[in-house]
Amino acid sequence: MALRIAQIAPLAESVPPRLYGGTERIVSYLTDELVRQGHEVTLFASGDSLTTAQLVPCCRTALRLDSAVRDPVPHTILMLDEVRRRAEEFDILHFHIDYLHFPLFRPIRDRVLTTLHGRLDIPDLHPLYRVFDDMPLVSISDNQRKPLPWVRWAGTVHHGLPEYAFQLHPKPGRYLAFLGRISPEKQPDHAIAIAKRAGVPLKIAAKVDKVDQEYFDARIKPLLDHPLIEFVGEISEYEKNEFLGNALALLFPIDWPEPFGIVMIEAMAVGTPVIAYPVGSVSEVLEPGVSGLLVRGPEEAARAVERVAGFDRRAVRAAFERRFTARRMAQVYSRIYERVIADATGEPGPVFGLQEPSIDIA
């Protein structure tokens, strides 16, 4: 059935983001696909967002790129006030801003769904989720939800990308790729060590946040002065296709409980296999021997480079099409919306197929 859906995005980036921004990118893909599937969708986001839904601009431009913004919180509070004022216009309100809306929207929680996009193993979060354990939540991987088993999980929905946005590159490239953000938990120093051990060039396309500038200057910048290493910097969504597609493999040597890892499925979408450490959601996303290899440490990763060069890149793309499309993501979310609404009204909910991510309203 067609639903009236509100999507509430973070204001740090536009939807979709001009450069780096994982959550806002997924909100964009989900919103546009829900519109395509016949739903009436309203997007609450920054004014420079582009969408096929009805846009409600909640600030002039993405806050991270607005030099006049000193404090993002007032902008978010104003957005929440606008959403609450218009709440009766929607069958379901889908939030992507962590927990900031919980106190204001708890009275209408039976029409509220929240996707958690970040790590949940931070001790400070536990008392909050103990108090708000009646808010319906969605995890983006089963691994992500492990620190909070007691909350009201409505399901796990893996991220998805539009099939048309990424094209298959059937032949392996001549360099390794590192894409995302420079930070200690992403371990770009390991990516550099892997490339050097393998004797294969590495291109690093990544942004450096202010909080990570010192780490970049002290730990990473000195490693860039090497003939095999090229620091590209932050790239746009449209540049990812060629950057990832022309790579031999994507390196994902993380050291943190990654909630999902969008870059892995972006690489899969162009047929590029992934070499990754088995941390967080990685083992849940990758199919070893099909879409990538799981390795432990730079030495094992360097040996894996030669192996992935022989991977069938069409099979890598097929793994993406089978599990991680925006179409499938939106279909699963639509069924969760219907289930949440049915639970609130006491009406029977939909029956779910066995091949879908877990959906379980407590």
C-alpha cells in the first residue's frame, strides 16, 4: 500500500552529499526509491538537497560546508519542531539522526522509526537506550545491534545503492584503492603498508576531518612520500565510479566495530573485490571468495592482492545486485513501516519472505 512517509535526515550534509557523507547518501537513495515505488515521501533536510520527494528545507545549506555555522544544534532543534508540528500529515516518521528526537516524539512512537547509522558500543549510550527502550529501531547490520540486545529492534536492513548509479568495470585495474575518511579506526597506514608489501600502487581518496587533522599530519602524511602512494583527497559521488572501477581491489583494513561500510558495496557495484579485516559488519557484508577476501594484517592482505586479481568481476557485481540494491532496501523498509503501523492499530501485519533481513517488532 502507498504510505505517507517523512524522512528526517541529518543537516551536516546535503541529501545526497556533495562529497563525503554516508548517512545522507543512504537517505537519498532510500527516499528516491520509495517515491519510485509509489509512496508519498517528504524529506526534511538541508535546503541544498536534491530529491524527487517533497523537500522541506530546514537550513539554507549543509551545515558542515557553511562557514557561518558555529553550532549545528539549534538548526536541528528547529527541524524537529517543524517535523513535530506536521507529524499528523504522515503515516510513518523515519528518523536518521540517532536519538535526538526521542523525548519529543516518544508520545507518538507507534508511528516513529529510527535507523541507527553509527556505532553502539559506547558506554554513554547504554543508559539512554535503557530509558528509551520502547522506541522502534532499525540496525544496518546484525553485528551493529549486539551492544544493545534489549531495545525494541524492528529489524536489520542492509544499505542499498541504485543499480544504475554504478557500472561494472569487467577488467581489473592497476592500483589498489582506499576510499572514505582518514582516521585511526580506518587504518590508512595499514593500507599503505599493504600496498608497499604487494608492490602495487595505492590511491587514497579520503577526507580529513578537523578532529583527525593531527593524526593525519603526524602519522599519515609522512607515509605519503613514496612512489607507490598517491593521496587524491576527498572525491565526489560521481567520481567514485571510475575511482573504484579502475582499481584492482578496495582495501578496507578497519579497526573498529564498523556498523556497515558503504564503500564495500560501492566497490562491489562496479565489480571490484574487497580485501578487508573481519571486524564489525565486514563478515556480514562480504562473501569470501566471491566479493572479496577476509584477511588478518598487512602481510596476509598483501598476499591476497594477487588472488583477487583473478576474481570474476561480474560475479562481484552479481553479489551486489542480489543483496545490496536500493530497490530491495526500500522494499524491506516499506514492509517494516507496514508492520509498525499494523502493531499500532492492532491490524495483521505483512508476511515476510525468508530471504529478507530480520524484521521483528518487539
